[in-house]
Amino acid sequence: MKFLALAGGAILAASAALAAQEIAPGDVRIDDGAYAQSLTGVPGDPVAGRAAAADRGKGNCMTCHPITDMSDLPFHGDLAPTLDGVADRYNEAELRAIVINSKEVFGEQTFMPAMYRIEGLNIVGKKYEGQPILTAQEVEDVVAYLLTLKEE
Ligand code: HEC
């Protein structure tokens, strides 16, 4: 009985480790502006993604991008294209690549921050040193949110 309980515990621990397996920022290889694989294997949650996108300590997307869906929030910038209808212009793999590392997709000169990269950042606030702006799951959540932005 004791053995069975132990074995069961080990199986549980192993599956938890599997579930927690994430693709680290340094292991992401964006191919031709797209990254098809989920970073976590856990489907993105568009509601959490909207919150992470709006959070000024995280995505802070609307500081540069107009987003009609976020017109309840103040301080929209217009330095970048509107994200309205972005799901009609890019597929999921392309949106994931843009959110992970905009520099890889648009070129180093873009001023959109790379959200899931640690190496090669020019200016890193102390708060962000050694960690990406968004966690792997937040990237998945933001991508799920972007996929809801379709033109009617
Ligand atoms: C500091 C400004 C800035 C922030 C913050 C920012 N972006 Fe961007 N983004 C840009 C710029 C500029 C471009 C245009 C690409 C270029 O540089 O040529 C862009 C392009 C994009 C595009 C492609 C849009 C299109 O229609 O071609 C997507 C999608 C995108 N950003 C998503 C996001 C998301 C999601 C966030 C928040 C998690 C975000 N951006 C935060 C500046 C920003």
C-alpha cells in the first residue's frame, strides 16, 4: 500500500513537471516571422491576455497601439499601427512571433519591446533584469486575446 502511494506520488510529481515544462526565451527559434508551437502547451486565456496587454508593468500595448476594444483605458498612443482587426492580418503563429520577439520579425530598429527575450536587450529596467517582460503563459494569453481582434 505504502509502495502504491509512493508510486502514485511520483507519477503525480512527474506529470506536474511535464505540465510546467515551458520553452525558455533562449530556446525560441522564430522561423520566417512565425512560431507555431505553444510556449506552455496550456491554451491561452483571452481575458487574462487582455489584462496582461493592458497592464503598464507588462505588455503596455496601448501606449503605442490604438485598440478600440481598450478604449475604456486612458493614454492610447498612435506610434504604432492599430491592433483592431489584427487577427485578420496575421495568423496565430505570426502573432506569437511578434509578441515573443518583435525585433526578430520587424528588425532590431523597431521600438516595440521584445516581450519574451532576455538576451540582447538594450535598456532593461532593474525590475526586468534576467526575466522577460511577459511570462510564457502571458505570451500565450496575449496571443489568444489578439486572436479575438477581428473586424466585424
Ligand atoms: C513602445 C511601443 C510599442 C509597444 C509597447 C508595443 N508595440 Fe507592437 N508595434 C510597435 C511598432 C512601432 C510596430 C510596427 C512594427 C515596426 O516597427 O515596423 C508594432 C507592431 C505590432 C504588431 C503588428 C501590427 C500590424 O498590423 O502590422 C502587433 C500584432 C503588435 N505590435 C502587437 C503588440 C502587442 C500585443 C503589444 C503589447 C503586448 C505591443 N505590440 C506593444 C510598437 C509597440
